[in-house]
Amino acid sequence: MAGELGAPRAPEAPGRRGPPRKRFWYPLPLLVFSAFILSGADPTADRAAQRVWLTASPTRPIEPRLSVAQADGYRPYAPARTPEATPVPLRELARLEALGDRAGIAASYLVHGDPQQALAHLHHAPASPSRECDRAAAAFLLQRYDEALTLLDGALDVRPRHPQALWNRALVLRELGLTMLAASTFDDVAALGEPGWSTEAREQARVLRASEQERATQWRSTRDAVDALASDSAAPIPLDAARRLPGTARAHFYDAVRAAPTAARVRALLPLAEVLDRAFGGTALADYTRRVAARDFTRRAPLALEYVRLVRRNHADPAAFIQRLRASGEEDLRLGALLLVPSVPRDAAEVEALARRWDDPWVGVLVQEELARLEDLAGQSWQAGQRLRDALSMCRERELGLRCLDLQRRMSFNATSANRLAEAEELARSAWREARLLGEWGQEGFAIRALGQAARYQFRVAPARAYLDEFLQRSPGDCDARNYVHRNLASLELMRLRPQEARHALDEAQECNRSVGLVGAWILADLGRMDPRPTDEEAVRRELAQVNPVLDAPGRRVLATLIAGRLVVERNREEGQALLRKTIAEAEPWIATDADARDARAVAYQSLAVSAGKAGAFDEVPALVAEQLGVTAPERCVLAAALEAERTVVVARGPSGEVRGYHDASRREPLGDDLSGVVPRELVAMLRRCPQVDVLAAPPLDSRAGLLPPDLAWRYRVGSVAQHRPAAPLPPLHVVVANVETPQSLRLARLPSWESPLAPRGKSLELVGMNATPSRVLEAMERATDIEFHAHGMVDRSLSGATVIALAPEYDGSFALTAEAIRRVRLEGTPMVLLGACSAARLPPLLHQTSSLPQAFIGSGARAVFAATVDIPNSAGRFFQAVRERIQAGVSPAKALREERQRKLREDPSAHWVSRVLLYE
């Protein structure tokens, strides 16, 4: 899960030094410390504190608080004019070193402006909330705010009133722009009553809240003034408000004209139209106002009055009203009604025909957004995305302000649904920045909410929770906002396998609105197993009944079938299996275009496998997992594994075909990076009698090491599509991608080839520097028999659902070799692939993981892929060359990897990375 931290290393044994985390702090400072200890220097504690933590200064040098009591005395904060690291007092540090006071040493480095050194010492300090607080202080100073927030939330989970952690959390939230939540957290600090700190916290909260409330008040007053125009024909025309916030005014202006009951009222709106035209350029609004004022109001007036009920959302039969509008000739009313009520069926041709009668770019963008929605409903997500991108370009070209913010919010939502989370986050962040510049305070809240969703899908629990809490703080008394936030917070708690907390959040969501949508239905299906209530099934069925083909895209409809199956399979396995199979069938037509459909298919297979394990039907599990992977389950020497939330099933078939399985529902923490212990020892013992073991495991299990011990010969089996094969084997061709010149903006160092003494037999082709572009690499790969990558792996959800390999940029700037691009080529030489890209086997965190780089290579025809879940040292060339030589001598890849792994560990017990090298075939 994003933001999870590895377990702290054990303290060093006396007389031994562990490997340095950063080259620049070990071992010289320790030698200097020893020299000072021998010198016999022993200053008084007060004077030592003044030197080591700068406590004599009338102001504190850093804004965050530290857990070391002597360094945490209150003084006002005064930022340095030129922030630079100052020399640390080595004599006092030597004394702290002798005492083993890592926290004290780290505090000194922090106040002297060297957070990296502080982190190096804190890495060896005993785990505690105070240690996490100080690590967060270092992360804050390094502007790594997400990391800091995760550390602080972890500390506060253990000790909710930790003064330093509360203070530092308020600082982080302030820097993230989450002003209302930061003010609330400063209030919590002030409530502790600490001298000095409480006063400053109270002042920080006051300033933050006053600034936010001033902007919010201005926006709300403008919104209310222009909103009143559509429902009160006597409302004053707010010209000054429109000059302050023309975007908000224009958004409501059209409904004001449509709802006007008389020509005179329409003409009264003409000065407002002219103000807005001057703000945006052109005469579109004044022209529209004059056209409507010339209409026959003996026919239009009743329709306009009925339109008001549509705006107020209290119309009894919107569909019938829209049908009457179709025959009325009042086309602006019809377009407005269609945009207000998406639940009424319409086709794209009707909307496009209405739009052609307008010469108004604002309306044009609105119509493009509606057409994109209709394309999404038809399963045409790519076309919808392209339409929205084109609309945003036009919107920015015409400088339509608020209209562009709405578009970006919609695009962020679509990108989140499609698992393009980096794109979703960037769109939301851009909308937030632009909203602040425009003064559109309400749009800021929607952008913050979108950021929370993108973070939730990435398992970034602390940032997701903070964004959602900020959105709620900005929406006091808003029932819909409360419902939305708490059901998403419930989802976060369930991701953390905390069912009671999830139940509590869901209860809060339903306090003023019973409906919790598909997110809530999913949660209830899990809670029905983990924390059941008699009303859960009825609540799930009520939510699923609201899924509507007019409003919900195909993938969401498939998700509804999945949720029903996951709920039912717990009490009636046969009925649940049928629904889960129905999910897989419904998803099939949309797999290529709809991320929800892909997710639903993957989870349906997981649920089938885990429910089979729960029922003791272990013999069914290998075939189910193999079906998901697109492979055939071997009859012997195979391990199949699947997981769902807190449950895991593992099944082994031994060398004689005997089946033994294990179902576990006791996991209380999310799955870690190391899968050691997931497979019980008795199953491992049975598999030890096999010459090699095929492992069937879908993502995310197949992107983590440790499922089986390193002294076994085993491989992950991955599905491959049927490929055209040449009549005769291709001549040997060894392709090496190294020393890549990636875009400067990525700030990635070049990675040279491994220090390998021998190259594989046959011809070699090395793609280096600017020549290592994605297109050239893909072309060279097609006829390669061996491929090595020495390039950085990176996570960018806007580019791929898997890790991507960063290469040299093409003419259009594209630089990423993605799993999707690899699947589109045929690897005619059935190559063996060595992925030296950093952590190339790892999948970036995602709510549902369905793809990986190794899967893509195997799917395109590679016979074997070696990839690691950790960074590989440059000296790894000899190891992989030895593996290659064994394979060329006729040894299977799994056995070759096992033998070389064992040899390497005998020679160098510290080479733990070899146990993190995974094999896919």
C-alpha cells in the first residue's frame, strides 16, 4: 500500500557497523565522536543543549516541533533569510552517540538544517510515535508532505494527543493547502494548553480560518445572488457580484434567462449579459438575451415557470416536461432541461442539433461534455476522453475560466475511474490552482475532493483522508458532502482491514442520507462477512437497484453484478458462483475499453477462488486461477494462490498430484511486500519433493517476492496469447538497452550495462543514449532472442497501469515503454528478458491490480522474464550471466535461477536482492 514503510532495522550489535544508508554520514562522524569522547570533554547539560539544539537563540530555527524535550522548548519561529545547514557541534554529538541517543542526534541535525542526516540516525532509533514524529519533521523540511502526513497519522493512531505530532500535522496540512483542516488541527494543539505553543497554534488557526472564510463568503454571496435570479423574478440584478466572479455569474445566467416569466424580466437581465460579455469577450450573452426577449411569452411563460421547478429539483415528471419542450419550439429551454436532468433518455443527435443553433463557446463546451457522457454510457471511453481533451483545449483558448474547471473535474473523475491516477491527480491539482486564481472557492472544494479520490485509489490513505476531511470542513451542513466523504472514508478503513472503523464511517454517511452508492454497496458486501448486520443484504440490494443504464456506464453495471455475487456467495455458494460467472461474461465485451469491467473480472475470479477455499473445494482453485491467467493448470508440482481483502487461499499439488489446501481469513493488516509465511510450512514441505514448482497467482501476488522460499526452483506462470512463429528459429540477437538519456525533467541518472564478463552468443545490438527511444526499442525487440534492460522503472498512471520503463524521448516527447505498447508487438525470437529496471516487477499501488510488465512480455511471446522487486546492483551482471549460461546448457530457467541464487548467497550472505528476483514463464 502506498505510504507503507518498511520495518525499522534492529539496533546495531556492539562493535559492529551496519551498511550506511547515505554515504555522506558514515563512518567519519563516528570516528570524530570517538576522538571527542577520548578527549574527556564534558560540558554542563544546559550549555551542551544550547550548542547541540540551539536553545539559547531567542527564536527557533525550524518550524516543526521535535520529540526531544530539551529541544522542544517554546520560542517564536523566525525563518532564516538564507536557509543553509550550519555545522553541528561534534563534541556534544559524541556524547549523545556514547549514550545511544539517536533521537537527540537527529534533533541536532534537524535544527542545524540537515534533515537527511537526521533521517539516517532516526532509521536506527527504536520505533515509537515520537520517532515517527521526528521522521515527519525531516520529511516536512524536505517538502515530502505526503510522506510526512503518513508518518504523523501513524503516530497519532497510537497516541492521539501527541503534542508534537499534532503540531507537525497542522503544518503539513497548511503546506498542502488544506487550510480548514490545518486550522482545526491547530485548534487541537491549542486545546492542550502548552505555554507558548497553544498561543501560537491559536493564532495560526485564526489567520488560516479568517483568510479562507473571507474568500468563501465572497464566493457564496455571489453564488446566492445569481442563483436567486432563476427562482425569484423579483431578485435584484447583481452587477457588482458578476464583475467580481464572472464565471459563477455566467454559470447561473442561462437558467435566469430560461426561467424569466416575461419579456420585461428578460430585458432586465440585459445589463448583466453585457457585463459578462465584457468579461469574456464577444456578444453571445447579449444576443441570446435579445432573442429570448423577442419570443412569444404567451406560449413561453408557462414553460418558463415549469422550468423553475426543474432548477429547484422539485419537478414531479421531468421526462414528460422534456417531451412537451420537444414540441414547443423553445429550444433553449429544451437544451437546458436535458443538461439539468441526465436521467431522461436522449441521443447524441438531439443534443448536437440543439447546440448548432447557438454561437456561444460556453454552451458549446457544455454540449461537448454531455456528448462525452453519452459516449461513456455507450462504452466508448476512448472517444469520450478525446472529446473532453479537445473541449478543454477550446475552453482554454477562449479563456472560459470556470467552464474549464468543470471540464477538468469531469476529466479527473474519468481518469480515476480508468485507473489513470497520475493524470487524474494532475487535472484535479490544476483545477485547484486555477480556481484559487479565479476566486472560485466552490470549485476548489470539488478539486480537493477529486484529489482525495485519486489518492484513495492509490492506497495513499493519509493524503486521501486529509483531502476528504478538508472537503467536508468546507461543506458544513451539506448532507450530500457528509454522505460522500464518510462512505469514502469507510472504503479507506476497509482497505486497512479495519471493519469496525469502516462500519462506523458508513453509519455516519447514512445519518442524513441512506443511499451510499456502489462504493457503499461494495463495503457492505465485505462487512456482511467481516462485521455483519441483519440489514446489510437489504441495503446492498437497495443500492444495486439504483444502477441505471441511462446514467451508469457498462463497467459500473458489471460492478453491480459483481457486488451481488460477492454478497450472495457467502450464504449460497452455488447462486453466488453463478453471479460471479455472469460478472466475467458481462465484463468480456468491455475488457479493452473499461477499467471497471477489468477490475470486476479480476475480483470475480478472486472471489470464486477464495470462496472455493472457504468451502474446502481446494481442487477447484488451481483451475480458477489458471483460467484468470489464461494458462492451463499443471496436474502436479503447482501452487495456486488468491486473495480477497482479509482472506487468502493457497493450494498445492504435489509430485504425485495430491492436493492440499489452506484457507485463511485472519489477516488484520494489508498484504506487505514480502509474502513469506503466506504459504504454510506443510504445503512448502510437500512441494520440496518437486524438481520445480509452477506458481499460479494473479496480481498483486505475482509482483511480490517470498511466496515460496529461495531454495526452491519455482516460477510464476503467466498467460501468453497465440503468436505467429517463424518456420525456423531466428539467429541469436542480444539486445541491450543501457545508458539511456531520459528527459531532463525526470532527473534520472543513466544506468550503465551490468559488469558482465561475457555476452550471449550471436550478434549484439546496444541501444544507448538518445537512440534508446520506445519505437526503436520495440522494433529491435521483435527479432531479439535475448533482451536486457538497464533503465529506470517508474510509476505514472497517466501512462500505464503497470510500472513503465523510462527511455529516451521521441520527437513528440513520449518516453515511456509501457506494458500496453509491449502487448502490441510480436516477439518473434521468443526471447529471454532481463529487466534491470529498478523494481521492474513491482506494481504501483492500485485498488485493483490487473497488469504488469512481465505479464506483457510473456503475453507478446517472451519465453522467460527475470525481474526484481528491489533495485539491482550494477554488479548483478555476473549473476545473470551465470543464470543465462545454465539455461543455454539446457537447465530450466527456474532451476538455473535457484542454483545461482544459492551459490551467490553462499559467497555473499548480504546479497539479499537475489531472493527478490522473480521468474515469469
